[in-house]
Amino acid sequence: MVKRLSLEEISYLGLGKTVTAEEALSNIRDGSVVAISGFNMAMTPEYLIEELYRLYLKTGHPRDLFIISDTFPGVPGRGLDRIAMDMYEKGEEEFISGMLLPFYGWSRTLQRMIIEEWFEAYTWSIGIMAYWFREVGSGRPGVLSRVGVETFLDPRRGGCSLNEKARKAGRVRGRILEIDGREYILYQAPKPDVGLLRGSTADEKGNVSIEDEGIQGTILNIAQAVKARPKRGFNVVQVLRVARFGNIRAKNVTVPGPLIDFVVVAPRDKHWQGASMDMDRRVSGEIITPLAPALAEPLPLDHRKIIARRVLLEMVRLVKEEGRPIIVNLGVGIPSLVAHVAVEEDVSDFMEITIESGPWGGIPYTGPDFGLAISPYAMLSIPDQFTIYEGGILDAASLGFLQVDREGNVNSSILPDRLPGPGGFSVIAAGSPNLFFAGGFTAGKRDIVAEDGRLVIRREGNIRKFVNRVYKILYNPRSAMEYNDQEVLYITERAVFKLEGGSLRLVEVAPGVDIERDILGHMEFRPIIDRRVEEMDERIFRERRMEVKKEVVKALRM
């Protein structure tokens, strides 16, 4: 007599795991907490996201979903942003009841919906979010961290809620705990019921590999959080192909099959590596090419490159002082250009460049493809990468800024009409021992050029970035200094400031810049100024290479 298998046995053996998107997603109940992987388009299950929304439009279910992600699963016009735009246009207010995302910046529509109180909106930093999945998967109540104390994430300063609906509901919260005389935040949120994940290949038993992907992401930790007791949920993975059991080598399995309940094969156009690329073997790490040929041409010498060059000089200084290559994090925007300048100067071998999504080495992409890199030599998962940052294992970081105030507090992203969230900023800023904030001195329409070793400001920006008080504190130097002894610089195209004793000191000005007219005239406070302020290295303002490699090689040989 043939024994009939139960549904649990079928799931465990992997039989019948490959189903259509609708068959898998129809198991999601109204009010579920749905965890979605994705760093921009990298590791984002775009097909599952779209099919989930299509199922809701078709049947009215599932509805009232609470969405959680390790970063942001999409870019402008794709992924979660595409769903948000359709929801807003059609007035579909019942699909989503709340969100917890570290970054909303790629979706102006979602930010508008948050301001208009469509749903509860919360935010944590990426590292906290990634750790949280791992902690919940371990059966713990949440993440305990020094990150966020005395910043906008602190519950005494408003906490992680981005609108009134969130503040009233309080589904995501932080609690202040004191341990050995130091304050920590315990970050807590609802445990996920469903995981929507992405891999490259799944075999017949549901084992998942990620050979085509540009990052590792957080998919294992999300799967663990979903499966953790007492309320065990189910995981759906989007892949490009299904292989016979045994074709994926054991060490290449990122998520073991017993953690996966459903496998959905996605069409190729819903499974790109990034926002602008279908498949690039250099991005997946399968091919490592020489870095210089990867740059079609040097960056133009605009104010962004000027700032990146000045940051690079700080990195070079650290290499010379340490007598070894240094581990560096580069944030989105101008900081990511430091990697390009390092390649131009042929000093990449002395800087182990990392980006928060996991890659080490190579040349980071910018814009919607940020998170991916050309020819990285290693890739960590996002939680493991943020261990490097929060633990201060790195040597230096360069991050962007939106506002800086007289005490050195930094607002990296949030304004009343702009709610992108902290991204990875909060964790990286708290952990790095050498911190170089990098950005334009003013914002708005500007015309700033370099001519013959001097900075020429043809048109000044009309938005001040050095203000009396930042709108929201995302980096608090007083709190950070208790956690980590830091050296902090604020680097712009025309001036460099150093944090000293809770105040900013003007330490350098660009050649051709008048301190009263071009600097103090566009600040809301007066920094500390010595009688003689150093001049920024004039090599920064010339078209030719700075030739810093000679300095590095000489210093390391001594």
C-alpha cells in the first residue's frame, strides 16, 4: 500500500514548491506583516511585489498589509514605488496599513502618502533593520543598540514614527534601557508572517542560490524571522530558474530549502540585477576586471569632484599614518565618487572600499544603481556588513549631509516635505572612528567651477546648509563621542570644518574664496576662526591628476 504524504511532508520534501505567483500569494491573509527583501533593485522580488498588488486589485485581498523591508525594494517607477503611484492615482487606501522602511527616498509618492496620513509610517537605519531580522529569527524581542540615542530615533525625541498615524498606533517602537551607565535603544516591531524573497536559482527542494545577484542582501535572516516561533509564517522566493536537486553545491546555498515554502519563476524583465542592468558578470562578482578601464573617462572637474578629491586626501593621510591599506565606507551621492577619484589617482589598492549593501572593492555605482559595484572582490550579507560599521572595524567613512548646525549635529535627509529616512547613515556615522561628511556648501542652482587652481563661484546656491539648528538630528556628535572616539570633518568645495569641543572650527578655505563673502555670508552661525586659516591643496582645483600615489608609496616604504 502506497503511503499518502501530508501537506507538511510535501513542503518539507520540496515536492510541488514551484507554483504560480497567484497560487503562492493567495495564502497571504488580510492584516499580515509582509517582509520584502531588496536594496533598490538589487535582491528585490519585483515580480512578486507587482503580482501581490495585482491580486489585491483582482480580489480585494490581501488587504491592510504591514510592509517591512531591509532597505527599499524598488527605484523610481519600479517595485514598491510603482505600486505606490498606482495606489495614489486610484485611491486604493486599503491595501497597506503601515510600513517600516529604512529608506523612502526613491518614492516621492510614498513620501506624499506619509505626509497625507494614508498609513502608519516608521523608519529605522538599515543596519538596525537587518540586525532586527536576525534577532527576531533568534527568538529575541528586538535589537539593542547605542545607535540612535539622542537623535530623531530616540523615543524621547519623537522616535521612529514619521506621521501622526504611526505615533498613535505605536506598532513600531523604541525603549530606552540603561546598561552599565550607558543608554541603549531596544528597537521592536511586529514579527513578519510572510517573506517575499529573491534568489537566482532554486532546486526542487527549494534550496536557493544567488549566483546572478549583485549583493547577498538579508534574505536568509528574513526567512529565519518569518519561520521563528511562536507564530511561524511562510516564505515565497522569486527566482529565474529551477534546477534539479543536487545541482546547487552545498556551500552555494544561501537559504536552505526547508525555510522556503513556495518557489515562483519570474520573467526576466522583472528580475534585473539593478535599475539599469539586466545582467553584468562584473557586478555579480564572477568576473573581476582591472578597475581603470571600467571608467570610460575621468569625472568632470565640477564641485562634486572637488569635494571627492578633498575627501580622498584625508583617506590618503590615514593610509600614510596607519602604514597600511584602510577599510572605508562610502555613502550615496558625492561620497561614492571618492572611489572613482581613487581609481583615477591609482590608489585603489590602498583603500578597501565598502558600501553598505555588502560589496568590498571595485567601483560603486551611483544613483538608482547605488548598492552595486563593478568588480568587487568580496560580498557580505547586509547584517554582516553593518557589523563592520557599528563595531568600528572600519577606519573611515564619508557620508553626505543636508544640514549641519553650530554644534556639529547633522541632518542627512529629512525635511517637513521630504521624508526619505536615514538609510544606512545612522549606524555608519555612529561607528566610524574617522568621519568625513561631504557635500556642497550651499544647495539650489549653482554655478561653481575650478580655474587655474582656484575656485570660482559664478552663481551661489540660495539654500543654506550650515544652520543654527538642524530640522532633525540624524548624527549627534555628543552621543557618538561617548560611544566611539571620533575625528570629524565637514568637507565642502570651498571650506573644511573640524569638530572641536562641540563647535565647528574653520580649518581650510579654497584658493580664491573670501571668508566673509563666500563662507560666513552664507552661514547662520559663526564658526571658530583662527587668525590664519590654511588654504586647501591647490592640486584639487586643477584638471590634471593630483599624483598622490607617490606620497603613499613613499610613506609605506619608510
